[in-house]
Amino acid sequence: MTFWQRLLAALCICSSAAALAQDRAYQDIPLTRFSDQQQVTLASLPQDRPTYIKFWASWCKPCMAQMPHFEHAYQQYKDKLNLVALNININEEPAQIRKVVQRFGLKMPLWLDEDGALGVALGLVGTPYSLLFDRQGRLVYSTHEADAELDQQLALLAAGKASPPVAMAALDNRASAGLLAPWQQGEHLLFFTATWCDWYLKDSRPAMAQRCSRAQQGLNSLAARLPNRPWQVLVNNLWTDDKSVQEFRDKFGLRQPIQVDEQGLLFNHFAVRDIPALLWVKDGKVLARITDFDDQAAVASQLSAVKPVFLKAGQAFKLSSQRDADQLVLTWDIADGYYLYQDQLQVRVNGALVSPSLPKALSHQDPYFGTSHIYRHRLSVKVPLKAGDQLAVRYRGCADGGLCYPPTSQTLL
């Protein structure tokens, strides 16, 4: 099975859209009308009609194959449905959009999801992506195909006989905050790209494909110019599964941790619409945004302009202890932007290694040790201890800003 076939199969399984609130909040997300660059929203469409929106890109081959079907649907149902061609605005060019309009004689409204916010809200997993909503704004059908099933669903929608609403699983505010939290403190070098940008765009956007290829081929050497910095590769979620990530890593021999941007949340949050892009982020603020990687020395110089200031180990990880009956409570107060490794914490009583019960740790993609489990802010551990026992601990932590401390050993009693 080819890569594209695997992803199409995944899309069939994952056809329901995510992050749709029942209060129709997605309808108020700002979009841009391509014809005059004016701000619009889905709420500005006639509210007494069902709605059909189609996510697309001018460099997307299946999108081009489906454009005649979409234009035909517009001509057939424009008096009964709201139909909008919604460009995802990733590596997009206005001139290319105009060529598509001219090529297919498109008459339907053409809007841009400028920062990808609607794609995040509607669970965009790849283009082309069609979504049908009933008059109440509830999702009733989604697909990546333009086939007889879509035609049937459109006919039902136009006749006021829409299918039942689709059960929707959303990234709620808490989940979104959890995905954003690791990048809101400390220093990070975030390299945004896509597993497919160097080969899928080769025919439709050769200059873009070459830019992706050069940047990805040079990423290891660029990282070597900036040692002990916290690198993270974030790949776009569109058409991307675990297998494609591994193929991407192997193809370019990347040594940096790679993470798929779930539902496009980070692309949207950091306003990344052109790839590849490298962002220098500190405490959630973007200090530099780089899209030209041809001069690595210049890039390294720009990113070395400010050196991070680190706390001493004793300040970053303040250890205290308190006797509680027949046990000793160990507490680490961990400074913001720092963390302790769960698997590098050792406790010895009278020289013998013991295994006290540890609280649940956070999963972390670590630039030093790969997938790790860590503690932030505070860690408390209770160790059974009799009078006269000697207790010693050994622990190790790192800073988000790019420093990993040597292991610290301390005898408490």
C-alpha cells in the first residue's frame, strides 16, 4: 500500500470532525474573503440554510481533481445551500489561487483560513476535506472523497432531510492548554515543516520543495552550530501518520526530537503558514522567525545573540526534608522552566537502593534522552525510615533553555 493510500484509509476511518462546539462558536472564527481581502465569518452566511465547506490548497492534486465536482455542486445547490471553497493558506500564493479560479471557472465564494484557526476547530486532517452542516450548524457528514455518497448527502441536505449529527470528539480548552504548555516556558528552537513538503510539492511548487529539502538536509549541521540548545521538529498534521514520520526521520537522518502538531494547534498558535520555518521561542514569545536557511552562519549568529542565564542546581532544584512518624518526606521545589527526570531519581537507605512510591510523571520529548518522564514545579516522595537510618538521594534535572545538569548526590541523615 502506498503512502497516499495509507493516509486515505486513515482519513476514511477518521472522517468525523473534531473541536466543534455545540454553541456554534466555530462560525465566529475570522476568515478572509479572497476577492477583496475583507474579513468574513461562517456566521455571516444566511443562517436559514445548510452549509457545505471544502478545505483545499492550490498545490493539492486531489483538490484539483475534485474542483469540477465542487463547481457543479455550487451551480446545482447555490439557492439552497451555503457553499464555500476554503483555502487552508499553507505555502499558498495568491497568483496560484487565481490560476485555479480561472482554470475551473469557479463562481462559488472563495475564502482563506488565514491562520488555520478554522482548520484546528474543525479537525482538518488533510485536503481535500468536505464538511456538511445542517441548518442548526451541526456537522452531519465529512469526507475526503467527491463521490456518489457525497452527492447523496448533498441532495438530502438540500431537501431538508439531513443525516443525524455526527458525534464529535473535541480538543477542549484544557487539552489545548496542555499541548501548548511545554512551549510557554523556557527557551525552544522550533523547526516547523511537513513530512511531505520536499516531495509532494516537487511538481506543483518546485521552489518550495527545494527550500524544504535544503533546510531539512542542513538541520543537523545547523543544530551542531548551536550545541546544548533545545531543538524540536514540529511536523504538520496533514496527511501524516507515525510511519510517515519515521520515513521522514530516516530520509534526512534527523537527530532532533520530532512531534506531529496535533490538530495543527501549534502552527495556528505561532502563526506558521509558510514552511519550513524556525522559531526561537522564549517563555512563549517569538524572539526570531527564520525562513531562509541558505546561510547557516548567519542563522546561527542570529540565534546566538542572547545567551540564556541558568540557575545553579541548588536553586533550580531546592531539596528539603521533613520527618513524619516512621517516614521522611522529601520535597523538591523545582523552578519554572526546569524539570527532574523520574528514572534518574535514586533513594538509598543505609546504602541499599529502595523504591519509594512516586507520583505520576509527565511525558516529555527530551532533546537529551528522547521520550522521558519528568516532574515540574514540585515533587514530594515519602520514604519509610527508622530512627538511626541513613538516607541518601541522587537526582538529575535539566533546563528548558538548553542545559542539562550533572547528577546531584546528597546525604540527608
